[in-house]
Amino acid sequence: MNMSNQTVENSPASSNTTFRAWMGQWRLATLDVDGCLFVMRYVLNAFRSRKPEDGFWAALEEFFRSDDMDIDPFERPRTAKDLLEYAGTLGPEQAGALLSFLCQRYFVTEDRLFWGTVSDAIQMYTVAPTPFGIQYRRSA
């Protein structure tokens, strides 16, 4: 077997990030809708200072442009401030949809900051007192 050093050196970091992203998605799937809302607001707060050219803003804008969001084209949020304000007013179900959308976007990029932030938020939610404490979905 003849493997290049570059492949060997890059594999552990890449697979670690991929595993972290996969675990983040799995842990999010176990949360109830209030947990998704908590995590979404935590992510919004953590990412509010990202630069205007950051892909986070483009992803938020794309989510709000989707047909699933019944928003008048002239009322869609466009600035970072508007995007944050609008995202912060989403109900639990919509916040869960936005979080799912962002997770799909960031799974491709394997952004460690995003997945670290999601992981921190989930961890905080799991130890938070009621009404913010963890409540797992119950199977029927």
C-alpha cells in the first residue's frame, strides 16, 4: 500500500469534523421543539458578529427566500440585523426548520465553529433548569 503523507495527515482532522457534525445532527434530532428553539437562539447570538460576507448570512437569507416561508418578497429580511431579528421571532417549529437547514449547509462545509456552537448549546440545554431543560421526544 502506497498512501501519500498528505492523505494520512488530513484524514484524522477531516473525519473528526465529519463525526462531530454527524453527532451534532443526531443530538439535535433527539431534542424537542423547545430545545431546537433554544439551540437556534444560542447559535444566532453566537454568530451575530460574523462579517457580512460570511456564508452564515447567505444561508439565513436563502432560508427566508424559500417557498416554505410564506413571506412577501418585499418584506423579506435582507440586512444582518433584519435577518437576526426575524430569525429570533420564529416559533419553535420554524426555528427547528431553520436549524435543520443550517445543519445541512454546515455539514457540507464542516465548519468547526458552527458545530462547536451547536454542541455547546445542546450541552447547556441538557443541564438547564425547567422550562429550558431537556425534554426528549417520546416515541409513539
